[in-house]
Amino acid sequence: MKEWLGPIAVLYPAEQETQSILRQPPQARETTADIAYALQERHVPIITPAATPDPHDAYQWSFPDTNDGINQALSQGARILWPYVPMDTEHPLSSRLEEGMGITGQMPVLIDPLESKAFSHNVIQHGGIVMPLATSADAKDIISQFDIYSAPYGMDFPLIVKPVRGYGRRNVRLVHNREELMDIVEHWDRSIAGDEVMIQAFLPGEEITIVVFPPGDYQIDETEIQKTRYWALPPVHRIHHVDHVLPPDLPLLETVEPFEPTDEVTVREAAAQAMKLADLVQSRSVITVDFRQDATGQFRIFDANFVPDLAGGNRPGREQAQSLVAYAAQVFGWQYPELIENLARQWWTFEE
């Protein structure tokens, strides 16, 4: 089993250091406290701002991801930092990776481009993975972009409309005709949803999400196991859609259930695609990959999250807080603290 480089400090996204609230997982400050508390439950050495942090107080468990916050964590003895936000090349930590600390999370050079759903869509397709037809443009130009794609490429309604950059299912809509698409564009709120819009061919079948982990040392069923390749948890079935889209404000536990496939072959093929995607981008941490069945019953990737929510519901008062990754891990057999410890063990350094 991989040894700890030293104590871990978790970093929360300080507002002044992040480019957009769209890039942050929900309730990020609370979740960083969930993570640190879970590490403490597993007796993993951690560094916190408070000497004896209160489980009820999220502000006592993590440091801001500013240069001052990073310095404070390091000065108190942290040797591994866990930034809970997409750490792009502008993030304060990105310019300090050569200082020798360990990192839990994705490489900055990975996050910069893949935060764009349009870019990640192209990367996935060029990697030999079939995805639904899609295109993107500035909101004011998306109608003309649709016209360009409709004839030669066969793009037609219904379509899924979503922001090119964003977190979760907010501002995702199914449109059935040109008039509905025009109405969405006319009322597009750039301050909330960003400037660019993606339109994507609608997949009509069942939806599942597959959680993928990187190669590394893991503890499974109290046995230490070395995974030499990317590997996946059993798929999670997504349910209770409204007009074929998951409502963003519906509690997570109302939208998930264990998946009982009628065709094991298609599910294995989907898992293979999810692991291929993780390998394609050389993911350093957990990712989630969303699939829907096309008209033939084959599962196709339609989205991926390279910095997914990790809320756990382990602290007092957070019993209802749950993330998709934590739910999938629970179905697999990991309680939340076990999940977090296994993720923490995938720390890396700049030299690796």
C-alpha cells in the first residue's frame, strides 16, 4: 500500500480565487469539511485550521485555496494538499507544484481544456469513442450553427441544449423544435450559464452513470489491492427525469438507484468506454461518465465530469448530503470514509 507523504490538508475554493461559481461543486465549503472529517475518521493524518475542529462547523476543517491559505497549511505541517475545485493553470497551487508537495486531484493541464464540454466532446470522439452528434457556439450564433449542421450531418430535433461550461444539470433543456431553441437563446442568461451553448442529439433510452478510478493502491473488502489500470464501479441508474432531463434541484437520492441491466454486454461495453475515456485523458482522480441509450439500445457517452461532487453526509447535520460518487461507492461496498481514504491515497507529485 502506498505510504503517506505526510499529513493532508483540504483546500476549499475561496471566492476571490475562482473564475466562476459555475466551476464549483455545490456547497464546496461543507464538502471539504466532509472530506477532512472522513479522513480523521479513518485515522489518516490531517492538518486543519483549528486544533480541535468541531464536526458541526465547516469553517474549522479546510483552508482557502489562496496563496495565504496554502502557506498556512504547509506551515502547519501539511505535505499533501487536496484542492476541492477544478485546479486549472491559473489556480494559485498550479505555479507551486514543483515545491514537492503531494496533490490529490487532477492535473491542471487536464482541467483547463476539459472544463469545456465542447472540447471534451471532441477529445472523446477523436479517441475513438462514439458520442451523439453535437456542436457549440456563442448563444447568439447557435441557431445559425444548427442550420450549418442540420443538412450535411443530419442534426435534427429533439436536441439537448446546455452550457458549454457549467456544473451539474442546471440550464440543461430538451427542445423539440426550432421555436423552442430560439426561445431559449433569446432568454439565455450569460451571467448564470456563460456565453457558449452546446446543442447535442437527444438519446432516448435509459440513463446510467459510471464512476471511474485511476490505477493505484486501494483497500477493498479489507484487502490491499493494486489496480494497474483504470477501473469502474457498477453503474448507477438515473431516474425521475422531467422532460428527459434530471431536475437540478431534486435531492440526489431521489434520482439514483442500483442498475439492473437487461443486457450485460451493453453495460460491459459502456464500462469499457468509461475506462477508455479516463485513460485517454490520463485522469489522476475519480471521474463520472454519463451515458444514455440510443435508439438501438447501445449506451453512448453524452457527458463527463472530471471533478465531481464528493459530498458525503458523514458529519452531524449533513446526514442528507450525498453525492453520486459516494452513492456509487456505497453500492460497491465502501462507506464514505473508506471512499475518501482510497481517493486520498492516489496523491501524486510533480515529479511523477
